[in-house]
Amino acid sequence: MKFWHEEARAIEDREFLMIPGPVSVDDEVLEALARPVRAHYGDAWTQLYKHAVAGMRQVFRTEGEVHLLFGSGMAGVEMCIASVLGPGDEVLVAANGLFGDRMAEVATANGLRVHIVRPGLAEPVTAAMMRDALASHPDVRAVCVVHHETSVGILNEVEGICRAAREHGALTIVDGISAVGGVPFEMDAWNVDLCVTVANKCIGGAIGVAPVAAGPRALEALADGRAKAAGWYLNLATWKRFSEEWSGWHPHPTTVPTNVIEAFDVALTGLLDEGVENRWRRLARARDRVREGLEEMGFPMLSPVATASPVTTAAYGIPGMNIPDYMGWLLREHRIRIGGGLGELSGKIFRVGHMGRAAEPEAIDRYLRLTSEYIEEKRLSPARP
Ligand SMILES: *Cc1c(COP(=O)(O)O)cnc(C)c1O
């Protein structure tokens, strides 16, 4: 008899994911998911949980606190925003895509007064833009920014934005969901106060945990006596309290997905064994390989390499190309899933992720070869400048 997971692997992972997350994971990660379920408390469990927390400190590059929130990335974003801010507080949100807009939505839903900085389509948010906006909104208490705006494959100037926020006396909240572990990021050196990421993007784990990191100013804000928007579960203060009071046996408030965290620890160990900086470089090389291959075939890139993310490549189609048809063909005929455009870029661009197994050179070469085959089959010719 075959177990379902052997079956799933036997058919070559069902779909090979080359989307900007979630990612196709290594076999060792799958094996950890398939182990017998363990309890979410006790000595061995607590040790494992703390091992993963310590590993994440190295990935965030922080001496601060890390909690492994059981939830999606947006749960972590909501936790960061709602734990340190309360109704009526003003925030400045950098929004150059879907996920920046989502941060603004979360802030609005939590009763905050939201000011938005919105650059042109497919342009990064710069420190200068945020500095100007802070000058016109002196009461802003926190700055929210997405590091890698995955919807357009662009990196925002997080380091400079954090510097501007610090000069203003505002907290910084960074959505590092598709960046941390894959893109140079320095929580402490850049003065980031709160940052969230997920297991299932650059770290190469399964879906289900959102590591949240908090620095000293964020922890101070938890206890500053002001009203906060957060309730109980998505409240960093709750997670902090349990990590202290139940530190020895159950260092989180609720049941957590033990298999997912075990698998996460395997992926994280792989990342630390490789070296965080080596991972950054390896993913950037994967980006270069995809970008060069596509450019050679005549695909115009959405953004220049200077602002393009090292973990996602966004490209326009070549003239006459039907992007949904191309994506459908890759999926149907070759079991490769790539991402499409979102919002006003829907149907106009496609996005290829370089995280997880999608960074493997063989996977990239196969994808490029198939793309070239598709172009020939459809008799499309490259754009000429
Ligand atoms: C994927 C992603 C999200 C959404 O994460 P969920 O886990 O779906 O909640 C948010 N922000 C960014 C930058 C992302 O890439």
C-alpha cells in the first residue's frame, strides 16, 4: 500500500511551483510534515520551538523577540499593526501594489487614521517620498512598508524608509513576507521595530506559520498604557506573556501546527546551513538566470534590475502573446505554475518566483526551454525597441 504522500511525490510534486509563494519544498520538509503528530507542549516540543525561534533571530538579524504565529502572513501584519497602535492613531503606509494596499486595509480595519504614499505603477517607494509625507503628517506614529512588493516584483527602500521613520520618532512595521531569508535584510541595523515573514516563501517551508519579530521600541509600545486595537489572539502582548510565563513547557498561547513547525525547523536549518547571505546570493543568481533567459527571447521586464526584486521576476509578454494562454499551457502540458499580473496588470504581465525549489538551475532552464518552445509553436516574435 502506498501512503498519500508517496503518491503525491510519485507524480512529481503534482505541480511544480514557480510562483512568488507558496513554494515547492524539499523532500526533507515533506518528510517532516508526514511524521506522526506530536503535542504542542512538553520538553522536547519546547526545545524544538525555541530552536526555530533562535534560527529565525539569525534570519531576521535581530537580538529582539521572535514568535512563531500560527496563521498566514496577513495575520502577522495585523498582529504587528494592532499590537502597538490604537483607534485614531495615525499611520503612514507605503503602497505600490496589492500588499501595500492590504497593509492600509488592515490599518483602516483596526480603526487607525491612514495616510498613503503611492508612487506610479511599477515604481518603488523611496525614502525621500516617505520623508516628504512624514513632514506633512507630523502626528504619524508608525510607518508601514512592504519590503518586497510581490505583486510587481519590486523592492522598496526599506533601510532608508526606516531611517526616515526613526528620525521622525515613528515606529516601523515591515511586511517582509516575501523578502526575509531571500533578500538582504537587517532588522536591528536598519532599526526595524516590527517585522513579519512566512515559512512558505523564501525560507522554503510549508504553509502555516508567520514568524513575527519585535525590537525593543515595539516591546516598549506594548506596555505604554495607550489603548491598542488588538484583541487577544493577534496581540503580541499575549504571545510575549505566554513565552515568558509558560516558557518551560508551552511557550505560545494556543495549540500550534506542530508538524508545520517541525517542517519549518528543517527548512530553516537548511537555510542556516547554507548561510543566510549565501541564500541571498543564490536567489539573486536565479533571478539573473531567469531575467537573462527571458530578455534573450525578447520579453520586456516590468522594472529595471536596480529596483527588481531578487526573488520574483515580472515581465510583459512579447507582442501578440496571450499571457493567460501561455500560463495555462505551462500548467496543463508541463505541470509548471507561474504567477500572473494583479489589478491593472492582470493579463499584461506574468511573474516567476525564485524561492524554494524554483531557484534550482535545472528547473529554471527547463522553464526557459519550454517558454522558447511555446513562442515557436505560436510563431511569436520578440519585441523590437
Ligand atoms: C504573500 C504575501 C502576503 C500574503 O501572505 P498570506 O500568507 O497570504 O497572508 C502579504 N505580503 C506580501 C509581501 C506577500 O508576498
